[in-house]
Amino acid sequence: MKVDGHHYRSLWWDLEKEALQIIDQRWLPHDFRIEQLDSLQDYCVAIKDMHVRGAPLIGATAAYGMAFAMRQDAGDANMEQAWQLLNETRPTAINLRWALDRCKAALAPLPPEKRGAAALRLAHEIADEDVDINRRIGEHGLQLIRDIAKTKPDGEPVRLLTHCNAGWIATVDWGTATSPMYQAHNAGIPIHVWVDETRPRNQGALTSWELGSHGIPHSYITDNAGGHLMQHGLVDLVITGTDRTTRQGDVCNKIGTYLKALAAKDNNVPFYVALPSPTIDWRVSDGVKEIPIEDRDSREVTHVTGTNSAGEISTVRVTPEGTGTGNPAFDVTPNRLVTGLITERGICEASATGLASLFPEMV
Ligand code: MRU
């Protein structure tokens, strides 16, 4: 998508430098900085410390990490170690493990001298596939928005609500939850997006930055506002992303998603989840019991970062010194609260039967 009129993906391989370039998202929306990853340690830190974030983007970055490692030393021991180190960076989003397993399965049978080039080709393939999957999710989600638009008086926008950032910078391009929004906007359908701030890291500010860059009307709201807006008939449709969805359609996503789903259910607001197939964990069924939830640093809760009146990026503490915190980064929304899953193959019910109908080869 575009930044200041230029098209970017959230990562790209620089052919001249033979190195991966990423957008360092820690500085957004205040500053747009590009970072080059030059060691396996750089890749691990970039994922763990959230220079890159969002389930699909973590997966693509890990694939390039494997390629980096294989170009350095294509032996079995190094492949195993790179898999291990990258896999340890973040526990919840399954795309990371999915990409690493895919790389290992493709590279292990090859003789070491062929692994470096093959790993890089595979990383490119995973990145390109992600773009295509998200574009197709957008086409299916667009239909939902179009149907609601038909019920509106002329010119009145379809009002969406989203949580966290499931936008183009959380993927390689398009985003998952935002892809239908971009496509609706491009098709001339008026929309307005309520953007949850998504404490503690305020990924909503990233979503606002993205939507603003594309001229999509939106309002940044506090995390607690969504239920009130739904009660007052101000939300037509909720679309969120997901970091891991089980084979029975339980959805793990950024902390606070579950509360939005409860409020949506209570107010008969359709609650959809944009789900690329690499985010489905076919090995697990009960999301609440089986998905590991990342517990993050307390500084994310006690401090906030923004731009001060001098225009400098600054971090301040918002709690009394020494206050204890809890910082679970994700929660699980049980399938009964999810109206439907928007995948690249179409929309299905959030259930084992629904997912099996679209991905019969996986069951
Ligand atoms: O902790 P983050 O910022 O990596 O969490 C991201 C989310 O929870 C997104 O909603 C999810 O990955 C879907 S991204 C397309």
C-alpha cells in the first residue's frame, strides 16, 4: 500500500544489498524508518521486540530469517538452530511456526549447496502468497460491506469497527481485516471505521496511520468505547484479524477482541474475522485451553510513547512508580461469538464443519 504516494510492502529484499529491508514499526505512526536485517540475531530481535509484528508478517520475516541462515551455513545443525531461535521469538501467532515448518520441510531433502538459493526463493514465494491471500480475503469481505451498503440511504457510510492493527503493515500487503475496507473504499462505497486504540501498545494508531494515508474516514476510540457504540446502533459490522484460529473456529487475537465479540453478540452486530489459511492451527481445537498466550513486558503497560509538543518522540510513565502489572497480549474468542470467518477461499461458519468445507484437504 502507499506511504506518501509511494507503494511499499512491509518488507522487501534489496537485490543490491542482498539483505531484507523492513519498516521498523516501533516508530510508527510518528516516524517512518526502514531497517536492514544483517544477522540472525537481527531477525530474532525484530520479531521479538516488534519492529515487525502481525501474524502474517512475522511468518514472512521468519522465512527470510531461515533464508539468511541458509545462505550463511546450509548445514543441518544450523538449519535446526535457526528454526529453534526464530520459533522462540513469539509464542502465539501460528504463522511463525507455519512458515518455519514449511521452510524446513522444503529444505531438509535438498543437498546443502542448494539450500541457500532455495530458501530465498521460498521466502519470496511465502511473501507473494501472503499478498495474494489478503487480496482475496478483501474481495470476499467486500461483498459483506456491499450488502450492508445496499441497505443504507444514499451516501450514508457503512460503519465498521476493528481492533488492533490487522492492516497492510501486519501482513506483507493489503492487511487481513483492512483488505475489505481498502477494497470497499476503492470501489467507491462510503465507509467509516471505528479504530480501537488497543492498549497497551496502541496498534490502533498504526491502523489510523494506514487508513489516513489512504483517505479512509475513521475515528480512533478508546478500547472501552466499542460496546457503547454498538448499543447505540453506530456499528454495522466488526472485522478483526487473528493470530491463531483453531480447527473448530476459536479465534485468538489481540487482547480485548473477546470483549468486542461479547458486545457484538449482545447487540446483534455481525462479528467477522479475516483469516488467512496459514493462521489456522489444525492441530488444536479448544482455543481457550490450548493456545499459549504471550505475556509481555510490564513496561508496555506502565509507559506510553508519543510525540511531545516539541515534536520529539517521547516515552512517559502513566502509573505510580513500582505499580505491578499484568500484560497478557492475546485472548481467545470462542467460535459461538464469531459470525463468520473470511478466508481467501470464501466466507464460512466459525466451526469445524465450516472450515472443513473450505479446506477439505486439511481434515
Ligand atoms: O502483537 P501484535 O501487534 O503482533 O498483534 C497483532 C494482532 O493481534 C493482529 O490483529 C493479528 O496478528 C492479525 S494481523 C493481520
